[in-house]
Amino acid sequence: MRWENLTAPPVEGIPGRAAPATPPLPLALPDAVVRTFDTPDFAGMTFYEVRAKSILNKVPGTSRVPFEWTINPYRGCSHACVYCFARNTHTYLDFDSGADFDRQVVVKVNAGELVRRELGARRWRGAHVAMGTNVDCYQRAEGRYRLMPPIIEALRDFANPFSILTKGTLILRDLPLLRQAAEVTRVGVSFSVGSVDEGLWRSVEPGTPSPRRRLDAVRRFADAGFEVGVLMAPILPGLSDSDESIEATVAAIAAAGAASVTPLPLHLRPGALEWYARWLTREHPGLVPRYRELFRVGAYAPQPYQRELSARVRIAARRHGLIRPERGDHRQMPQPPPQAEQLSLL
């Protein structure tokens, strides 16, 4: 089933230009408003405003992440990270996992009201809710749609524990709300900073705030009393896994006042693998043989490489006074287990 009904009313307070309704939209959801914005930040992007039927997502029981429920107010992400593991989820909407993931963003405009309704249901038991685990809830679109304030307000009002992982400095807008929530429930705030190399950042994460700006946000939250975790992710073979790169990144994270750092080596699931391989071939062709070897049997690098990399980060973290979270801490995003699927890189 594709989106053919584009007659739903626009969202109040969100100016923009309606996009043409033909040809038929390649989306497997009904009743959307299609919108574009005539601003440089959103050049070439299209937003699909939908009214979702539910918003609290149950994590599959086979997953090893330390939470059971998530909220994802957006699908697709303007951060345009070339390695993003969530890329393949866009194909469920008949989009591609490459440029469409970066430029075609689905916006669940009723997210706030849904959160409040579902938290108030009798069957809800107040479980921890994680946000930013699929695509970033503080990507640029959040500046216009402002979906997060009502979500945080609902979680605050129900004293429901939650955590947010982001690369977006827009989260600073909601610092007062997050402080209110932290007075009544457990609130985890984490940032993702894989490297402080400015050239690498511009190449692999072109739509994100710079690592330095993210670390400035870490400092702001630390000064506000939050124990801020930093996910050092992903660490890219041949690009950010040297001793020098690890030392510089861990030192900057510690200087920003982070409470912990958790390394995550690059993994390449279907969708992300093809897009990253294309980027690697274009930008760093000399690394292609190494990647073929590392990812020749699956989405994850060999365990010896992962252990050695994590050990080097741990040593640097200890040297700079950072203590890694205990396993199971909800602020931590642990290393996913190796998968058995056979993938072909390049």
C-alpha cells in the first residue's frame, strides 16, 4: 500500500510549501502531507507529515540493548552519516537506503499526544524509554517541528524514566525541561562523538554539528548536573582507530566533563554497507582491501579487532579519569553481538 491520500490538513505553525502529489508517492503509509522548505538548511529535502497510530515501540526480545521500549518521532535523518545502521529501515517505506534516507524524512506530527496517551494507559508499567536509538530525534527538522518538548513533558508528568542519545546540539533548547524531568525520574543524556578530526567529520557526518559543538553541549549538561555519557561511535578502521586519534578523542571527551565513554567499532548492516562502501571507494580507495578483509564474513569486524580497539579506548579513558559504565547502565549503548549473515563488501 502506498501513500496516495495527501489531503490531510497541514500542521498548524509549520510554514512550508506543499509538494506535488503526483506521481504516486513511494511510501507504504497512508494519509500524509508532503512539505518542502525554501531555506538552505532544508535544500533538496522533503518531509512527510503523518499521524502515527502508536509511538511506544517494543524492542524485540532477541536484542541485547539495555532497554525494552523506544520512541522514534522521525524516520530518515538529515545527519546523512554515511555509516548509519538505520538506513535499511527506510526501504520498508519503499525509499532507498542511500540518498532517500538523508533527504526524505517522515515526521510523526502527533508524537507528543500519543506519548501522553500511551503512558496513561492501564497496561503501561513505567518502563524505561530510550530515544535516539534509531535516527536522531534532534536532527535539523526538530527545530521546525518541535516534537521533543511535548514528549519530554509527558514523560516528566508521568515520572517515567527515559534516556536520549544524540549528535544534535538542539537538545540544549530542552535543557530546562530535562532538568525538570530529572527532578522526578531518572533521565539519561548521552552524546555520540566518534572522532574529533574535523576533516573526517565533514566527510562522514555532513549534516551534524561539529564534534567540538557536541562536546560544548556535553559541558553544558555536565554543568547542569547530568552525568553525561559519550558513545565513541563509530570508530572507523583506518580512519579513526589509530592511537593518536583515540587519544585526542578521549582527551577531548574527558575535558568536556563527560562521566563515561563507551567505544563502538564500526559495523555495517545491509543498506549501510552498500552506501558506506560507495563512499569508501570514492574517498579512500586505498582502504578497500582492509575493509574487505575485516567485513568478509558479516556486518561486524572480527572479535580480536573489537577487543583490541576497546582495550585501547579503555586504557586512554583510565588515563584521563573516565570510568566506563557498568554493563546494563541505560546510558550505555553496548557493542552488538557478531551476526552470522554473509555480506559482500564492495
